[in-house]
Amino acid sequence: MHTCKQHSYGQTLLELVIAIGVVAVIVTGLVVAATSSLRYGQDSRLRSTGVKYAQEGLEYARQIRDTQPPNTFLSYSGGGSESWCLDQTGAWTVNGGSCPPIASGSPYSRTVTFTWNDPIMTVVSLVSWNEGGTVTSTQLQTDLTQWR
């Protein structure tokens, strides 16, 4: 009995091409998944730091409520609101349109806005940063009472 293997070379080549294609699809999927994971991890880290700075801005406002005279930031006659820039050292400057970075070389800037609605002071802490060519921000708000 004699068997003939005349098509075995073509079949092996076809199997090899299919195997390479399957491996390429799997590797491409893994690379895309890893790249997306790294990008989302970076975005999450930036947002987490932004929220931390916004919370810090509210804490500075609470500290001022507890230690400074009542007209430190705002004249209470007639209500109104004022925006201030707050850096990493706790230094306050009047917001002249846009706040400088929180620290030298930092992508974050922080604006704290005080609005007086007798007897409540509403404090909004807004932190902005540049993320992938677009400006991203996070905002936290609290109402402070007993501002005397």
C-alpha cells in the first residue's frame, strides 16, 4: 500500500499563515488593552490629585473661618462673591482672570470662590489642569456657617 503526500506542503503553509494571523490578533489586543489601562491609570491619578487639591482648598477656607476676622475675603454688606487663587503654601491672591499653577512646574491651578448668602458662606474650590491637550477640572463645594 502506497500513500501520497502531494498536498502536505501547501496545507502546512496554510496552517502557518493562519497561526501567525491568530497570534497577531491576540498580541494586538493585548497591546491595546495595556495601552488603554496605562492611559486610564494616568487619567485617574491626575483626577485623584485634582480632587485632593480641591479638598485642600475647602480645608484652607475652614481654617480661615476659624482663625481670621469675618471680612477677610468678602464684605458682607449686600452679599456677593469673590474668587481667589490659592497656591500650595496656602498663600491667597486675588483672582485676576486666571490663577497661576499651584506650585512651580505643576499642571494644576486652584480657584476658591466665596459667596455670602447671610448667614451662610458658600465656598467652591475649583482645580483645573491640562490633560491630553484639553483642560479638565474638578469642583467641590461646601456651605460654612458660623462665619463670624
